[in-house]
Amino acid sequence: MPDLTAQQVKEPKGNAFKAWLLKLVPVKPEEWGLVLSLALLLAINSTVLELSDVVATSGFVSNAGPTQLPWLWLLDMIITLVLTGAYTLIVDRVARIRLVAILIAIVAVLYLVILVMFRLGAPDWFNYLLLYILTDQQWIIFPLAFWALANDIYTMAQTKRLFPVIGAGYAIGSLMGNLLAVGSAVFLTQRGISSSSLLVVGVMMFMVGLVVLWLTFRKRVVRARQSREEEVNIREMFQVGVDFFQNVPLFRWLAIVILLAQLSLTIIRYHFLFTIDQTFISDLQFQAFYGGYNAAFIIVTLLFQGLVTSRILSTMKLKDTFFALPATLLVAVGSAVFIAGMVGASAGAFLAWVTERVWDEPVRKSVQGLVPDERRGRVSAFLD
């Protein structure tokens, strides 16, 4: 009987499918369990975050007016600086898993407090202001703790391959949150119910998130060095971050780029929200459009993050990956300036946000893996 050559031996269908799946999504079979759990945590957080952000933004702009947005953002930034400073005091001294659990529990309680304020008849503009500030702190601080935990789990090589896939959980949750905002706008309008009732959904989902966190890490040990300093003061904590940026050129220039990019994104966002407010009359109309717009944004984000970003990043040098966002912002600003009305404002904001989310964010999270474990939380807080 003649010998069969290697080319004549057919590969089993199961192995062929696994090879195709690994080529499509660069996750090894033994990595899927933890990757999916981390992606689910991101999805839960982003579902609540996006739903609350749409409700808070549409509610505040409709009740207080778009001209009050700069004051809201100024107040929000002051609170962000204070809370980020407080976060840096504990981030490298508390186990990452415990820190993430504490953050989830605190945010859930605060959502419940704001819901009670709506029920007690506090001014709507004030309630939406508080909700906006809460969602913004959730958007800033939770990812800091989450990605610090993820960097403790994976090596630098794994982060470039797996972080875009894990980040797809954020995209999925964001899509769910925005679709829920759109659907609820129609439902609540028909029944005359306040959008504040959606806060109950957020509280319940965070309870689910705590369960997921416990099930994921109850038998898993995360080994990472923690700060052993006995005395803590905020000046020393800030000095750690400042010294790191002064002595590491990569992070110093990266911080400058991020500062300028975020300034551009803020201007683009204000122009976009101002244009929406001039176009739609009621806050629920605002909510429906804003949620639908965000849903389209998330679909594009999901496709790129899950199928494109990780492949391109793995073939590029790290220093070359930071040029995409500044170049895109130039195009986005040009679109908003030279194309009048909703088309120019929407297109410019869409392009800028997609690039920031699907490309720049995974790049920034990956480069944080270069920071020593005991300093990573504080340095990432400064960087973000």
C-alpha cells in the first residue's frame, strides 16, 4: 500500500476550524475563559455607562441649555482631578481585584442615590448634572483600575494580541447601552415615564458585575508587586508620576500628545452637541438621536477592534502607532469647519471618536505594560 505524503493527509475539520478561528481572532484556546470574563466585565460597565451618558447628556442639555456645557465640563474636570488624585493614593497599595470590586460597589450605590433624588423631586438639571459627573468619573476611573489589573495578568506580548479583543467587550456593551437608550426613549415617551427610571437597570447590572468578578478570580492568583510605602501623601504620589514622565522621554512626549488630542476632542464634541440641541426640540428626541448615533459608532468600533486593530498593531513598531489620532483630528476639525450643519458636525465627531477608541486607546493601554507593577496604577492615572 503506497505511503501517503503530508500533502495527501487531510487535516481534521476540528483542527482546521481552530486554526481558522485563531487566525481570525488571535486568542489561544486556553486563554478564552479569562479573556471572555474580562470582556464581560467591560461590557457590563460600558452598558451602564453608555445608557447613563445618553440620559445625562440629553437631559442636561435639554434642561440647562448647551451654553452651560463648558461650565459643566469645568466642574467635572475639577472633580476628576480630585478623585484621580485620591485614586493614585490607593491604586498601587490595594489588590487590583479588590479595588475593581470596591469601585463597582461605590458606583452602584451612587446611582441608587441619584435615583432617590429624582423620586424626591430635586431639580432635573441638578440631577442630570450629578448623573453626568458620575458617569464621567466611571468612564475615567474604572478603566484605570481594570486595565491595571489586566496588565498584571498578561505579559507585554500578550497585551498587544489580547487587549483589542478584550476591548471589544467595551464595544459590545456600549452598543447594548445605546440601543437601550434609543428603545427606552420611544417606550418612555409613549407612557410618560421619566428616563431616570433607567438607573435601576444600572444598579442591577453592577450587581451582576460583582458576581462575574468573584467567579472569575475566586481561584486565580494575580501576582503583581505592590507599593510597600507605609506613609502616604498626595504630594508624593503626584511626584511619582511627574518624575516618571520627566525621566522617560516616551511618556513625556506621549503625555503632551494626549493633552492636545483631548483638547481637540472636547472642542469637536461641544460643536457636535450644540448642533444636536439646535436640531431637536425635546430631550427624548435628543436621547433617541444621540443613542442611535452612538450605536452606529459602536458597531464600527466593534468591527475594527475585533478584526482589524490587533492585526495591524502586531505588525507595527510602537513609536509609529501614535501618529494616527493627531492626523485624524485634523481631518475631523476640517469636516466640522467646512461642512455646515449636522452632516459636518456628525461626520467630524464620528471620525475622531472612532480613531480614538479603536486605535489610540489600545495603544495607550499596551504601552502601560512597560511601567513597573508598583508604579503602573499611578502612572496610568497621569497618562489617561
